Amino acid sequence: MPPADLPMTPMIDVVFQLLIYFLVTIHPKDVVANLDVFRPSPDARQEQTTTPPKMIRVTVFAEGFTINDRPVDAPELDKLLSKLASIDRNQTILIMCTASSHHEDLVRVLDLCAKSRLVNLSVVSTN
Amino acid sequence: MRRSMEDAAMNMTPMIDVVFQLIIFFVTTADMQSKALDTKLKLAMAPHAVAEEKKDPREVLVDVGPDGRISIARTYMSPAVLRSILKKAVAESGQTLPVVIRGDARAKHEDIKGVMDACAAAGLWKVKFAALKERG
């Protein structure tokens, strides 16, 4: 039966070429996470300048963070936020960002809040 | 007799050719939607955040580059244009429209603020920031 014996060698060659091509070109997809925040309206922001003492204010500067006007570094902020979250997870954390701060630092603060499972996060901009 | 034997042995070569073509087509088109995003964008890391599960088809992805340039699907625009686009989108799909800000880690907050202000002007008080949970 001459038509039955298909030559396998070229097919295997092509399959290997394809395999190598895809192994080299395909890179695994990044896992993206979304961090939800609230953006208070401009009038609400004015109310907040006469800050109610209960609200937690985290300020993001270009050089670092402060929590309720006390300068802290990231590990300390993490510790404080987890302590606050153990008291009440639904309290509002007001995150204030200066114009010159990097977006990375805001995301880091939001990540620490997500780690402590704090959900009421408001982001406002300051100068 | 000889003729029927020839019919029975099917020629496999064209079928294999077509199958390979199909495989190549599907592998190359499977990841098309990520092509619409700015690939040079370096998202900030957020290892503790919850990974996004289901995608809302209405979701608007706003990219902010390291130089502060705003773009949607690689189309660059000014904050004023973004505002009018968001207003139109809100008029169509309501205030629950999910907006995801994909800000580069190196972008200044000033530029992110421009996008958030445009959202606020369109009546969107809830925004999301995209971050990398894991590098693939």
C-alpha cells in the first residue's frame, strides 16, 4: 500500500521548529491586580482640611511617608496599618499625595492597606 | 478492487498542513487584547493586592506613562479630551463605569491626579489603580 506510509521526518522537523519558535517567543502573562479607591469630591476635600482627629491620614511625599504627620518608613507603616486594621477594618484611611510624589509610592501604600484588608481608602491630592 | 484500496488510504498531508495553520493562527491571535495596552509601561508592584478575576467588558483602561502622557489603547490625549471621553462613556453606561488607571511606577502623582480629576468631572468617584501582583 504505497499511499499509506506517510514520511514522518519532515513533519517532525516542522513541529520541532514550531515548538522552538513558541517557546522562545511566548512569555508568561503578568498577574495584574486592581486597587480600588474612593476619590472624594472637591468640597469634601475642603471639609477634610479641618481634620476630624479620628481619621487616619497617610501622606505620601516624594521622599517618604507620614502617618498623622509622623514620618515613618514602609515597614513601620505596614505595622501601624495592620494594628489599625485589627481594631476596625472599615475605618477610612485618607491617603494624601503630594504632586511631586511618585505613583509607585501611592501604590505601595495602597498595597499595604490591601495587605491589612482595609477597604475604605480615599485618595486626595495636596501640594 | 485496486481502486477501492486507493480511496481508503486517505492522504493526510493537506489535513496536517491545515491543522498547523490553525494552530499558528490561534496561538498568535490569543493574546491580541494585551497588544492594545502600552507595553512599555512599568506598573508598580503590589504583591498583597487581590488579583483581578472577572473583567467587566465596559472597563476603561487609562494608561499614564512615565512622562505623564495619558493614553487609552495607545491613543494619546490631553486631560481635557479624556474628560469629554469619560463624560460620554458615563452618559452611556452610567456612574458604575469601571475606570482602571494604569499608572507607570515612575509617573508623578501630578499626572495621575489629572486622570482622577477627569474621572471626578465625569462623576466617577470610584477608581482603580492597576498594579502588578506577580511578574510573569
